[in-house]
Amino acid sequence: MTRSVARRLRLPLRAALLASSALAAAPLCAQTADAPEEQDVIPLEGIVVTSPSYETEDTGSYATGLISVGEKEALAPREIPQSTTVVTRQRIEDGDYTSLDTALRQTPGILVLDNDNGRSSIFSRGFEFDYLYFNGLPAPLSSIYGTQPDLSIVDHIEILKGPSGLFAGRGEPAGSVNMRLKQASADFGGYVSATGNTFGRGRGEADITGALNDSGSLRARGVFAYENGDGFVDKQENGVLQGYGTVAYDFSPATTLTLSLSHMERDIAPFNGLPTDADGNLLDLDPDTTTAADWNDFDNTVTDYMAEFEHRFDGGGFVKASGRFSDRDVDFLYAYAGSAADADGNVNGLSWLARDYQEQSLALDVYTSLPYTLAGLRGNVIVGADYQNVDSTLKQARGSIAGTYTLTDWDVSGVPAPDVTWSSDDDSSSNQYGLYTQLRLSPFRDVTLIGGGRLTWYDAHVTDNATGTRSDEQDINGHFTPYLGATYDVNDWATLYTSYTEIFQPQTERDRNGAMLDPREGWQVEVGAKFEFSNGLNASLAFFNLEDTNRAVADPVTGDYVAQEKVRSRGIELEASGEILPGWQLAGGYTYTDTEYLNGASDGEDFSTYTPEHMLRVWTKYSFDTGVLKDVSVGGGFTAMSSFSSRGIEAPGYGVVDLMASYDITETVALQLNVNNVFDKQYYSRVGSTSVFNFYGAPRNASLTLTTRF
């Protein structure tokens, strides 16, 4: 490595790590000082009552009994009338996933357009996710700024597919991704792990949690992760530092306050993909081929402050108030091929892009959930309000560097970094206020009807700092978003469901009168079935039809915009996760997606050409508990997708096999081996344009992880 993330350690991270270390050390001191004396214990027979847990850590399962994405409380998956997927902590560890995009590459129904780790674009049903949720609170997501969290701090990932506007307000119709962050436990525990891989990546993690007082009403957790190493592409480097601390205090058995701090830094030498030939044909090159300059650099810091207060009522209701403030600072300068490759494999010049981006965002949410009985009918009502603010400053410049560069012998050692002069300097600000309610009603024993609505107020503007001119002003008042759903429990393990959901997305284009266009409107109808078997296996089947209307399209004569374009995404999803037989875990699914324009010049053509019609993701693991292989686990996965394209560049479908094996050396020490792309398949995982964003998938690689738990 020519650079180290450690040299970029900033004061906020030091503060976060010191806080994490202090939180982590306290349980050790408490346990040493207050260890009780041994006493005679009379064993009593009792009744063991089990209930679903929202946390997935230490369950060893690929399934969960509770999920909250797209909702305001943790529910059984069968109670949510939309497609949902969970990536549990066990699945994250078995796959050696360290960033959100690496985990979602193996998740059914999710498409990841590859880039540097933490900078990939994430899609569902033909649309890109533009927000992430942390413990139910939203934060803007933009792939170019690399703000995806490190997974060391995450208990599990929840994905809801399709519009989720009831509790979100504005956004893309892709759905919602919620990161359930690790919570402090009164039980002392933790782990330390070290990983190395064949690309030269090194990684270490430490995690400790426990009580800070005798009763366990005050508890804390600290997590630290550090990673540094090369990618498989020449000149590509990836570095991450992650610190996380959380403290929870029970004022009473019914009242809890949780405070959390997360700080992450990324230090990357980025790679922006390969060119094609002049006709848009993909090139046959070594996967490690680069188009980067020696001075390519990407740095960001992300600090999140979170607070949550919850009071639980007798009878099952609760009130919750939560908030998140995020501060993000990103700067980068990188070069890439300036043209398609000619017949000799040369590109004409380099293009470069530089940005300096700061963003502060605030999310507040307060609501109550109350069960009720009315005229003999049981149900639940949720009423709440939320607020979101995003303020950002973006300075940008781009340019080109003359020269001829050969892909098979890339030499840019004599190319100096450009002297960057910002060509634009803009401040952006947006505010969203919302009021929402949801009502669940069970008119019959096995039937639940769900209805809800939301009113959203939204305003935004952009200010050119060079001129002081405000533009792109938007003002949306009282936009109504409905929600309808129903579930029918066929028996104890099967549920049929249907739902109608909406979401809206403001637009910045203007019509011929200079007025801002109305927002895009996304709506979806979904019907399906969900299954929850007694052995811990969940399964689902869904049919969906999603339309996005009012999309801006330019008048070919005047150049003015009109909100007339319509697109549709429809398909089928089949998914299963959990324990098939004792010791045998499964997580996988098949997705069929058909996207097309419904009007205009492109009527009938695919609108999301990068979304394959067919995607298959399957991962399974078996753990031996007897015999010669006792304490051994073996697993493997298969990822396949049909062909896809972008701007006329066609990529063939592909299939990749991954394997893993682990051995419990002792009750607390384990060794795990992961081998990815076992058969060293050479394939393009993403295509873009004739000059950029064409990425090879990673060639065969292996990682070895040693973990000690306590």
C-alpha cells in the first residue's frame, strides 16, 4: 500500500473511538469488581417461553421472526403485505461481507451496479434507492459519495421492495433499506477478529458490550473496525475506519433512552471502469486492467449522532421519539479513460472529475402505536409526525488531459494532477414535514385490513454562491400518499396478502411557462403469499406491478419539459430463508423483472436496461454437530443473472460460485475460509458507456478470518 487510512485519522474518529473504548472497558471493570460469591442453587423445573427476537446476532439463523422496514414497529414478516428480505448477522459473517453493497450483491431481488466498495449503486425493480434508514431514520444515499456504512456496526439489514411512501414521504419507488444497528446488551460479550485475503486486504474488528451497573439498566457497546488493502484492479485501493458507541438506559422497566455515535472514514484510490471499442463492444482484457491515474484519490468522513426515547404502555402500546443528525464531508479527484478504445487498444486522453461536498442532514420522528378493541374488533393504530432537512454545498470541476494511453500497458506516471479551479459552487437546501397514520383492523379472526395515509409538505432550493441566485425552487403542500393492504392467514403457517402503495419524487424540470413540473408518482399493486414454518424457515411468493408516472420528458420542438412519461416494472419474486433441517441454513431467491416505457418515443422498449430479466441468488450452509466433522460448517452459493445492457452496450449473462468452510477450534475461537468465484469466471458485472463504467466482476479470491469470542 502506498497510502494508509491511519494517517488520515481525524479528531472526530478519535473521539468516537475513545468513547467506544470507555464504554467497552466499563463492563470489564464492573464484572471484576462485583462478581458474586458462589451459592448453592436448588434447580427448579420451569416453563421455557420463546418469542421472536428482533436482533439476529448469536441466533445462527438466516431468518428472523420480526422485521420493521417500511413499518413503525417490529412485526412478523407475514404481517407486512409487501416483499421483504432480511440479511442476518450470521449471513453477513458467513459471506465475509464488510460493506452494504457487498452484502446486497448476494441478496434476492437486489441489483448492485459495481463500483468501489461502499460506492456502488443499489437498485430494486428497476429503480435506484436514494435513502438508507438507520434504526428507522432516513439518511440520503448517493453512490458517488460513498456514504454506505461499514457492516461491523450492523445487526441485520432489512429490505422492503416497492414504494414505501406512507412513512417515508418523498423518494424513489425502489423501496426501503433499513440498517438495524447493534444494540447494547446487559450480558457481557464481544469478539475480536482478523481477516486477510489474496488481494492484499487486511481487516480487524473489535466489539464489546455489557452492563455498566449491577441491575443492567445502564448498558453500553463499542465497535471498532479497520480495513486497508488493494482491490483486484491495478492502482485500486480501499481503506475504512469505523468507530461506533451506543449507551442505553432504562429509567424504568417501561422507559428507555438510547444514545449512539457512529463515525466512519473511507480512503480510496478509485477506479471508474473500462471503456469499450468505438462500436460499444466490450473489450477482452485482464480483469486487473486500469484506467486510473496515480493521483486518483477519494476521501470521506461520515459522523452520525442518534437518540431514541421509548415508553411502553401497559396493554401493548408505546410512544417513541427519535432523531438522527449526520455530518458528511467528501472530496475526490480522479481520472478515467477519455474516449472509447481504438483498434490498437489506445484511448485518446483522460477525463477527470473533482468534487468537494459537505452535507448535514437531520431526521426527527415521533409517533405512538396503540392497540384497541372497538365493537368487539381488535386492531392497532399508529399516529405520528416527522421532519427531514438536508443542507449541502457542492463545488465541482471537470476537465481533460491530452495524450494517447494504451490499455494493455497503462502508463500515466508522467501525468501530473490538474490544478483544480471550481467551475460551480452551489448550496442546496430541502425540508420535508409529514403527518401520517396507519390503522390495522381484524374484522374476522384470520383477516387483517390495513389502511393509512400521509400528508407531506416539501420545499427546496439551490443557491449559486458565485452569483447569489436562487433556482430550482420547489414548494409542495399537503401531498397525500395513501396505503392499502390486507392479509389472510390461511392456517398457522401460511398467509395470503395484497397491497397498494405509493410514493412521490419532486422534479426540477420546468414547463414552457417556467413552472416546476408536478412530482413523479410511483404506485404499486402486489399480491403474494408468505410462509413461516415451525422449524424457522420463511418463504414468500410475490407478483408485482409498479408504475412511475409524470416523468419529465423534453418537447422535441421547444425543448421545454412536460410531465407525461410513464414506465412500468412488473415481475415475480420467489424467496426462502432460514433452517431447512437442523443445522442446514438457506437464503436465496429468484426474481423475474420486466421493465418498459408505456408511452412516448420509447414506447414498448426497456426502460431499465441494466436490470436483468432473470436473477438467481442462493446460499446455503450446513453445520455438523456430531461425528468426525463435529464443529465444522461448510457452505456455498450461486449467483446468476441473464443479459443486461446500458446505452447499447450489451453484457452477456453469467453465473458465479462461492464456497466457505469454518471450524470451531474451541468454544470461543473459530477459523473461516471463504473462496469467491471458485471457477475464476471472467465476466462483466456492470456496463455503462463507451468510455467509462464497464466493470469486470472480481476474479477468484480467498479470505481467511480468525475470530475469538468472549
